[in-house]
Amino acid sequence: MPSFGKSKKTSQHAAQEPQYPSSGVPQSSNGSNSYSQGPPPVPPPPSSQQQQQQQQQQPLSSSASSTSAATAFQERRRTQIASLMSYNPTIQSLTPTTYVLLLPPTPLSLTIHLPANFPASSPQLSLSPPGPLPIQPSPWPDSISLGRWVKDLVAQLTEFPEVDGMTEQQVERCLRDEDEIETLFESGHRVKGVRGVWEELLQGNEVLAQKNLALQPRLEVATASVTSAQEVLLSRLEAFDAASKTRDLEAQRFAPETTLALLKARLARSDATCEDAAHAFVRGDGDLETFLKDYRTVRTSYHLAAAKLEILERDPRVLNAATGTAS
């Protein structure tokens, strides 16, 4: 009996399990391949709510990247500040961004200010009393330890090998003898270096001065040539101005307005001459024959001028055509 129950249970499980062919592809109930019914259905487009969620996720990812960059920047800054403190144990912090380092036995003090964007920019260093300092790299590279760099700078400012090798008696003798102090000062390698640079500058300035003096003859010739050209230019400008003035006067003489004014003035003069001649004849000045000759000549001139004036006033285009101007 137990064997029958076992076989029945086994047969039920066998009935529930799907039947697979030898190819390993599941078959449908009618024996056909379930993947042969066509491509799988296309998923529906995302809803507006899903699109809003995707858009909200994008700023979150960009915000996360910017936060990561800011964290890395702060870590770089902390590392440099830690090196500054470890390499220079006597340094004092005035503010979270400003540090002061005394440089015994000298009276110097070094102030180090770290800008808000350090190490993207270089630190700001200053000496008190003021003195020269090396140029700092900007931006400050991670490969250079700020603390080690400041320590080397302090060593350059405070080490005096010329004095370190002297005995106490020699130092006291130097302090009493100004000439020996001057000799010791002049023998210092830094002073020698500064004097070497100074002498090189003097030599360079002397070479430049000699070159300038060698070019002086050419400069004088060029100056004389320029002066002569300026004089010629001025004379030509004066001639041009005079010619322009003459041309303007001639153009004004033959302008339509000037021509009309001249004709009107000629009429007035002719009319006045005729009246004067008539009055003179009435007074008995001159004979009849002379009066008629002069009067006829003046009146002829008057009528010619009046005829020309009438033509010009009636048709101004005659003058414009004669002078070559547009109407």
C-alpha cells in the first residue's frame, strides 16, 4: 500500500510539470513553440509621473557629483594644512586661514594666508619687515607639500653659514669692529649672489646704452628726413588751402544766386545812370547829341540785363545747366 501511494503522488507531480522537448524550449498546451507566436509586446511609454521622477533623479546625480568634488577639494586643503603644521611645529594660527611663523635668530616673521580657494590658487606670503620672497606656483600642485616648502623657505631666510662656523670670540670681535662686519657681510654667498646679479644688470644696461648710442646717427638722419617731409607737407597743405579758397571764390562768382544778384545790381546801376543823365541834361549840362548817345547806350545795357534776368527767373535750369549742377 505505501508503494501505491508513492506512485500516485509521483504521477500527480508528473502531471503538473510542463513537458519540454529535447530542444529545451517550452511548448504550449497544443505542442507549439510559445516563442513562435510573434515578438513580445512593446512596453507602454512611461507616464508623466514616471518622467517627473526621472527628471528629479538627474539633478540628484549632478548634485552628488558636485558634492563629491567639493569633498575631494576640502580633503586636499586639509592635507596641505596638516603638512604645514607638522613640518613647522612653532607656527601659530591667528585665524583658520592665517598663520604666523617667527624666524629666530632674525627679527623676521613670515605670515601665510590661505585663500578660500587654496590649493586651486597659491598661498599669500609676506615678510615682516618686508622683504623679497620666491614666486609660489598657482594652482598649488598636490605633489608639493606646503609644509616642506615653507620649511625650506625658512631655512633659506635664517641660515647664515658664514656666522654659524665662527666661534664666540670671533663673533664678539666682529661686533666690535665695523670693518670686519662689513667684510663678513660682503663675503656672504647671498650678498655675493645679489652683487653678481647687480653687476650683470649694470653690464646689460651698458650694452644697451652702447647699442642706443650706435643707433643715434641713424636716428638723427631719420629725424632730419621726417622734419623735411613735414615741411614739404605743410607747404603743400598751404598751397592746397589757397587753391581751395580760390576755387570756392570762383565757384561763388558763377553760382546761380550770384549771377542773379549781379544782374539785379546792373539793372539798378543802369537805371540810376539814366536818371542822372536826364537830370544833367535838364540842368543844361551837355548838348542833346551827347545826351542821346549816352542815354541810348545805358538803356540798351539795361534792357539786355532785364531780358537776361527775366529768362533766368522764369527758367532757373538755364543757370544749372551752365554751371553743371543739378536742378
